[in-house]
Amino acid sequence: MKDVEIRYRQRYLDLIANPHARAVLEKRSAIITRMRSFLSGKGFIEVETPILQPIPGGAKAEPFCTHHNALHCDLYLRVAPELYLKKLLVGGFDKVFEIGKNFRNEGISVRHNPEFTMLELYQSYADYTDMMELTEELITLLVKDINGEEEIPYGEKRINFTRPWKRIRFYDALKEKTGVDFRKRKAADVVRADKKLAGKFNKEFEEADFLDLAFDEYVLTDLVNPTFVTDYPVFMTPLAKRKEDDPELVYRFELFINNMELANAYSELNDPFDQRERFEEQRETLNKDKKIDEDFLTALEHGMPPAGGLGIGIDRLIMLLTNSHSIRDVILFPQLRPEKHEEECSTNT
């Protein structure tokens, strides 16, 4: 069966007709099972936190909204479980993880699905360097389990997972590729002056958006083998701890493999006063109607231990490990545009 539309809409036929499709999705199950056993062996316990949340998190991520009739209030499908998991650290759980769905009411592409699966974990008395070690160990283990060696094929490329992985600082990477010190010059000015980027930004962009666009354009295209990009500006990361030697930066890394973000991690901010200030700055910059999670701030006031946190996009990781080039190939029932007759029914209704 080669008709892509039928393969995704009638996945049961795809599984019957295409042994490769079935093998990929069986590998997905094996990978997630292995992740659970790895974390359990490290002393983490698996927990479940609410998917319906009263306050949407996730900075600029657009949430899905619904209404609870009995409570007479709007609720949101979670963008991330982060704040609930941190509350568990306050409650005395030292190592927790959750594997579950997150939801973002945004675009669909070969790397994006509006509902996607994440591993998110937190460890008390750890930091982002501990999260790097944990990430390397976990993913390298999965690569060996699935492929038998530390180098895997992806399309025409070979991706080498041999440890230790490369580490580069965010601003240093930009300067290396452009010759521009983005700490001294606004990203908005650099991007607007680049004719190739015309049409890729709009009037609603903030400085953080221009920095993201500059990174994607000038740096991301060269990040094939696993690379940790570290030390982001504080205004891009409201939930991470400031660096002691440079308070304008935070202890954060993002992991990139094959020009794609796979993971995000922090040394977690546990100062309730700094956290409130950052939430208020974020609300002023992004959305003046955005609610601040007062319960989370109260939890921090009771005392959250120093901690490291890590999120890994499972769907994208499985794409890499199975040499799949669309996120739809690794999700049993991906979200699709309505068929023509469904659109007509919706319009008539």
C-alpha cells in the first residue's frame, strides 16, 4: 500500500499490508518500555499528572480550550506537565517521571503533531549537567538496543552517538556562524537585514522569536550528530535558574540531532521571588491576560529543592531510531485534515 492518505486514515489496512509499518510501531512500544525500565533502575517513580488544567502553561504555546459544565469553568489540555511534577518535588518525591500526551494548538508538519508524546522527569539535588549525562546514557542505550551499534543510518546520513556528545554555548554558536555577537546586537536587526529571511518573521515577533529564527537559520542546519546547545538568555527561559557567574544566562540545554530538537533541560528555578518576577515579565511581554499560576508559586514558597529537569520528545526520538522521515509514521493514528465529505458535514451543521 503506497497511497499515503489511505495509510494514515485507515491505519489498520496499512498494518495489514505493510510489514515495515507494523515493525516501526512495534519498535515504538519496545523503546518506551525500555525507557521505563531504565528510569526505574535509576530510582525514578512514574506518576500521572492532570491533562485537563485550569491555567494553560507553556509560554507562547497555543493551548486547546474546553469547558467543564459541572464546574462552570474553562479548562485546557496541557501543554506540559512541568509545574505539577515540580510540586511533587516540593512534596518530597526526589525522582519522578511521566510519559504522556501534551497538546499544542499549532501547525502540523512532518515533525509536528498537535498531540505528541513526551518523557518529562525531575530529580532533586541534580542540575543540567546531570541531565546531560542522563540523556546521553539513555539515548545511547536505546540506539544500541535498536541498532546494535552507536552509529545509525538516517536517510543518506550516518548519525554517530558515541559519547561524550558535542557541547556548544548558544551565543557562541551564533557568533561562530555569523561573526555577529548577538549579546551586543539585537537579533531583530540582524534578521531584518537578511533578505533570505524576509517573510519568515512578522510584526508580532519579540526578541526571543528573532533569536530562535536566527539560530534555526544559521546554526541548526549543521547540527547532525548529537549536540547540546547550552546557556540560553534568561528572557527565553522563565523556568530555569540563572547562572551564578552570568545572571543574564540560565542553566539550560537543548539537544539537537539531525537538525531537530529532541530534548530540553534546565537547572530548575526554585526561588519563588525570582519566579514571580519572571512570570510577570512574561505576561507583560506575551499576553497581558495570561494568568499566573499562584498555586505553583505557593508551592515554591514552601521550598522546592535544587533540581534538574528534562523533557524528551518521544515521537521525534522514535523517528530517528527507526529511520522514519515523518512523525505520522511513528504515531498509530496521527491527526489529519478532515476529508472533503467531513468538511461538508461540518459546514452544513
